[in-house]
Amino acid sequence: MILQALVDYYEELAAQGKLPRPGWATVKVSWALEIDGSGRLLDVLPLRHPSEDGKRMLPLEMELPAPVKRSSGVLPNFLWDNSSYLLGLDNKGKAKRAEECFAAAKALHLKLLSDADSPAAKAISAFFSSWDPKTADTVPAFAAHREDLLAGENLCFFCCGVFAQDDPLIREIWENAYEESAEGEAEPCLITGKETVPELVHPAIKNVRDAQSSGAALVSFNAPAFCSYGKEQNANAPVSKYAAFAYTTALNRLLADREHTKVIGNTTVVYWAKSAESQYQDIFTALLDGAGDSVTDADLNALMTSVAAGKPYNYDGLPIEPENEFFILGISPNAARLSVRFFYRSSFGRVVENLKRHYDDIRIVSDGRSKWNTTPLWALLRETVNQKASDKSPLPQLAGDMMKSMLGGGRYPETLMQQTLLRIRAEHAIPREKAGIVKAYLIRNTENHPQRGSIMEVTTVSLNPESAYPPYVLGRLFAVLEGAQQAANPGINATIKDRFFNSACATPAAVFPLLLKLSNSHLKKMDAGKAVWWSRQIGELIDRLGVDFPAHQTLQEQGAFILGYYHQTQKRFEKKNNTDKEAE
């Protein structure tokens, strides 16, 4: 399913002229070796260009023959490579290996080009036949650029006025060689269904966070325990050379597009529409990141409302069709291989509908400090981590599970609530993001709870003054008692929240009698008007409880307590400017 979707994406982009044909790939090259018709090195042409900020020199991206996949062996690329292969030299002190690399490149190029009747092909054949790494320093063009050429960056050939890969005959020779079937038994390709010899080693996948910089494998069989029926390597999952090239080319393009790639925990996430239009990726990026300079909250709300309802939405000149298929792939590194964390396939309208539901579930009254109306995923995950720790990354499994819950509309992972409660207990603070997590968890994860009706009463955006659900009322009462303490002691640094919040939330019976006794002392410090106002607030909530304080509260009840505290606190701040007038 994953490989098929990537092959379809490749074919769509290739039809639009945005991806190279089979056998070709986009390669970063820093230098070109200019040779004459007799194969003599004339000059070294710099191909690097300055970055946008002018601080770095970047290699030029060129369409060249597709790279081979290397591990520890000697495998040359055609028409391009590093100095070990094209010049037989390196700066790593491995002269014997560089000699082997040059010999392999020489054999490959002479095999393909020695009989070719074009000036560029003859020039390259002559170069490999005449170049002697031992006398390289006597060549002025090499000596002038020795340090740059041996730095390990890629080189290519410029001969007879053209880059070698632009010579029509050389291109034809390479494409014929690339399409030649390897030796072996033909089998049906699992993706295309065509009878072909399977590609035993697939091209490498690059740009996955924390994976090997040289690339990693998405499909790999590297030990006898993984193989069956005497088959070796990827013959255990037969994929044609074309399909292997197509899916890896498409995935590498997605991973190289940093604007449409997200890293969540240790999972790298890419996404694409079947129609290959980038506007769908732009919208999904905005939905994950939240509003910004280019997309406002109003824009996001209008988009989600329209698309979730199955109506087209015009975005950047393109009508967004809710029925268009959309794919989301999460992969993480595992040594030289890649693990699939999740793969989600649905209509774009369903994706937006589920994301809208998620944002509706976490939406809660603002605390005046959060800058988001639509809180992005990374900001939610940040609330599960100690921000003073050296490693501020969320749990890898939590990040992937959270993404699946958002996309599929299912239950949130239990670790989300557990980690959030852990941070609340440690920090004695409930910002809007943490309160939103608690609210969303109670909505999604209490469907079979015996008090589901009461829980839904309190999972509102703002305060529900009519609810009599005891845990929620207890949270409200704690917020009022804290407010009374702050009113009696203006500018106080530490409140009852810093000392008693955790025990009040988990074991109310052990704490609230003491807190009510303390509140009497606080009321005595106020003038009569304020004392009456706060006393009435406390009395109304105690009357609403109607039961004794519970000895213990479950995880869900603690969540309701936290919501009650948060809602009541924000209500108090809302009325802060009017409190004195009301007391008078």
C-alpha cells in the first residue's frame, strides 16, 4: 500500500515534468572536470553557488544517472562521483581503496562508452584510459584545486562544450544499460504486477532525522532469519527495478521538501495528495502548525468548516476537493533501516474533518498567555516534557500515537494524560495547553465511563456554573479558596496551590477541611464587603457538593478537578477588574 501510493505519486510528478525519468536522479555536485577530446584535464569548474543568506556555498543540483546504493563495497556511479572514483585520490589516507574505486569507475565507463561514437563519450573513455593518480600533482588544473577536489564532494564531467549527461548518445547508452534486466528468475512485481527480475538492493532513502546521512533502507532483508524459501535480500519481497526507483525517488523528494516535512518526536512525517498538487500539503502544514503570518485563525476555521462539510474551498487559486485522496507517512530511523510508525490514507475531507474535531476537543477558554487559538501538535507535546531537562523531546511512541489519534479521530493515548498530569503535579501550573489536553482526553477516552454524562457537562470551553459533578465543583472550590487567599494577601508569592494542589486533586478528604479552616483566617483579613463576597462564593460551592469530601479520586475525576480549577480561575481573572465594585 505504501509503496504503491509512492509509485503513483512519482508517476504523477513525472508526468508533470517535476521528477526525473527512471535511471536518473537529482544529485548535488560541487565541481566539474573539464576535459578535452583527448581526455586531458584542462580545468576544474566550480559549480557551487551562495546560499540565500550568503553565508554558505551550496552545491549545484543536477540531473545525473541514478546513484548506486553503497554500504562498504566499491560501487561506482556513472558520469559522477567523488574524487576516489573519478580521480583515484582522497584525503583520508586510504590510497589502496581509492585505487580500487578508480579501477571500478574506469571499468564501468569503458564498458559503456568505449564503442560510443560521440566526442563526449570518446573524451571520457580517453580520460579514464590515460589518467594516472600517481602523477596527478603534475597536472596544473588538478594541483590548483587539489584541496577542493579531495574534500569528498561530488564531481562530474564537462567535455567538448557540454556536460557529459547532456550528450544525447550518452543518455541513450545509460538508459539502455539501466533498463537491462539483471540475471535471475523473473517474478511478478508486487507493485506493478509485471514479470521482471526483482531489484535485490533498493536505492537509499535520505533526509530522515537521525538516520544515517548516507541513507537508509525502507525495504531490506539483511540476515538469513528474515528470508524465506532460499531467497536472498529483497527477492523476498520482489519489486521491479522501475518500482524501486519510483518509490525511492518520490519519497526522497518528499523528505527533501522541508516546507512539507515535520519531525514529531523521533518520527519524520511526510504527506501528499494523490493529484500531486502542493496546495494540499500547504493546507495540511498550516493545520499542523497553527495560524501564522500567512494563514490566520479565521482562514483556518473557514477552511476546516468548508472542507469538513464536503464543500470545495479555494486556496491559493486552486479549488481544494474534499474527495481527493491524501496520504500521511511517519517513519523513524532504526540503524541502517527505517521503521514505519504510521501510514494513513483517506480523503482530504476526512483528514480535515478529524483535525477539526481534534481542535474542537482541545479548545478551551484562553488564559491570556497562549498565542494560539488553534494549538499546534508540537506545542501540545511540549507540555508533556520537563522544559528544564537537557532533552526536551517528547516520548517517541507518544508522538506517533498522538498523530494517529488526530488523523483517525480515535482515543488519545493514555500516556498523554499521564505525562500531562505528571507535569502539572511537578510544576503546579495549568496553562491553556495542559487544560486543553485534559479536556480532550475526557471527551475521547471516557465513552464507557459510568458517569459519562456528568463528565461531558464539564468538558466545555468555559465555566459551566450549573454542573454539580463533585470533582469539577471541588476544582472550582480550590480556585475560589486560592483567590480568597490572594485577595487577603496581595502580592503573595506562594499560594495554597503550590503546597496543596496535588493532594487536593488526588485525596480531597485529607486536605479540604484544612483549606476551609485556613480560608476563615483569610476572610478575617479583608474588609467586610470583600469578606461577604468571597464567603458567599465558598458557601455556594460547598452547598453544590452535597456530599462529604471523597477520600480518593480516579484519573478521570482528577481531570475534572483540573478543569474545574482552570475554568474557575479564568472566570475569576475575567471578573478581576469588577470584583471590588461588586464587593462595594
